[in-house]
Amino acid sequence: MKIAGLFAGVGSLELGLHQAGHDTVVFSEFWRPAASVLAHRFSGIPNAGDVANLKSLPSEVDLVTAGFPCQDLSQAGRTAGIKGRKSGVVAHVFRLIDQGRPNWVLLENVSFMLRLDGGSAMSRLVTEFEERGYRWAYRVVNSLSFLPHRRERVFFLASIDGDPADVLLVDEATPVTAVTTLNTHAHGFYWTEGTRGLGWGPDCVPTLKNGSTVGIPSPPAILLTNGEIITPDIRDAERLQGLPANWTKPAQLVGRASFRWSLIGNAVTKPVATWIGQRLQTPKSYDRSRDVAPIERGNWPRAARFDGDIRHEVRISEFPRWRRRKPLQEYLQYPPTLLSERATAGFLSRIEKSSLRFVPGFKERVRNHLNHVRALDRFVSGKTALIAAE
């Protein structure tokens, strides 16, 4: 298929589709760091910049991809919704669809999209497609299917002449997971949390976040089996999204190096996109015994489909495949950074006051790590003072 990639970011969704045999003919991405990555990694494919500047889709486009902000479906603070003059960037997706009538549309978003505005945002989205004559299917897919990275995202596929259920709702695998302990496997978590949760991930990292809009990175922490707490190198973060190491490096030509964390946090996990691309090439037949019940208004399940007449909840897991992978600690290839004394002390203070339940021995390892980095800091400070005295 020929692709128009809207809100393309660093092109990880399109890269995965390319691996399955599809081709992108135009991008739309306005943020300069992301646009720099596209220019270097997809040489020769034009970038229209702001989606508002894209007047129409190229005539050969079969598939539109888009990962727009889910807040653009919300009516909070306004009453017009998608059709309103100030409804947000999602309006441009439908403007281009109305002009070009592509056969397929693939959207990606956070799972919160299903609960936004009590489900009314999702209702508006599917209604817009149904009014245009599209059948649709969606499914929450977990990146753990392919990599040691727990990341749930909604993939929504709509079509005029095909059945999206034959693409998204046909593969299902059973995860093969090891029994993990602090002594045998690394565990990921968010050191910025600790009061309401940790994002605890046995032998995996929790969802890579996009950091702040001013470029302050927010990498997860990883507790290694030797008791050290680290944050991964950006190159391993790229690999945890299925991208080659240094994929986002061209962003440094136009912005801060720390913006790379935002780019990776916003990216689509490439192997998930490749799986979808493969199913677009060779769809299967949806098994209707997976239909659970017609969807009640405002109650959006984790997987569903519209057959042209009825919206059905679908019984299927978040794991379309289960790829064998190295344990997280062996998967990492690049020198990490020890979690600093300040960050560790703040995290320890929060978890000691928290009512959360933790894996036995976790708090002790955090305290030991704090003592370790304090000793290192004293050693470095003393050595620096000695050199200055000499």
C-alpha cells in the first residue's frame, strides 16, 4: 500500500509498515526535531510539515496513518466536538479523508483514549468513520508481545472495502514468562513515582514516556540483579521501541539532545507496526465466535469491531504474538547511568511514606543503592580536592 503518514513523529509506525512491504509517499510532521529525523532516515519522501498545510492526499494513497493527541477528541471546555471550528488537529484527518477517500486508515493512541470523556470521545470517533461508510476494528496491543517493554496502545483500523477485523483481531498468543526474583532478573520501574504506583515491570521496562515539552527527559529506572539502580542509555531506549540505536540522533542537529527522549516516548513500537503491515498484506478470516455482545453506549472494551451494522465487543488478548527475547538485563547494550543520590533519596522518601506493597527486599535495595552512590560521590569529591591541592 501507499502511505500518507500524518503526525509521523520519527516515522517508527511507517518504518514498521515498510518492513512489511508498504511504502510512504508523504509525511506530515511539524516539530523540527522529529522532522529532522524523518529527513535523514527517509530521504526523498516529502514532509508537508503542519497537517494544516497538507491540502489533499496524493492520489495513490491507500493507507492513512495517524497518531494524533487523544485530547483532540475531548469536548472538555468546548461544545462543538470533532466537527467544531476549534476542534483540534483531528479535524484535519477527516478533512483529508473526505477529500481523498483512502481505502484504509490506521490510528494509534494511548489506551486512555477509550475512557476519555467517559467514553464519549471514542463514540464520536467511531461515529465519524461510520457516517463516512467505513467499517472499523480496534485492539489494545502490548509491546511486550515483541520486546521487554510493557506498553499498551490502541490501534484503530478502518476500511471502505475491507474488513479491519481480518487484520487486527485474528492473531493471539500466550505469553511465556519466567518466574522473576530480584536476584534472577532486572526489574523496571519509575523513580519519579512511589506514592500511588511504580509502574513495576518484572524483566521489562514500564512504558517509555515522552518527558516534558521543554526537553527534560523522564527515563525509567532499572533495578539490576547486583542491586544497582540505573537509567538506560537513549540508544537502548530506541532499541526498546524496536528501532536501530541512534535512530533519533539527527534531532540533535536542530534541538537539544534530551528531546530524543520525547521522540522515543511518542514513537510507535516498530515490531507492532510490522505485524499490522504483514496482516494488511495477508489478512486472515475473523472468527465470529470472538464476538461477545453489542457494545453499550459509553462502555468501550479493550477490543471491538463494527461490521457495518453492529458494534461488537471482541474477546481477544493484548498479545498478537509472543517473540522470544533476551532477559532485560542482557538486552541492554550501552553504558547506563546510575540513578543519582538526589533522585534515589527522593524516591526512597516517597516509598517509605507510601502505603503501597512492594516486592520483599526492594526497599532495602533502594537504601543500599543510595549508600552506594553517596560513597561514590564522596570518593569523587575527595579525589577532585586532592588533585586541586596538588
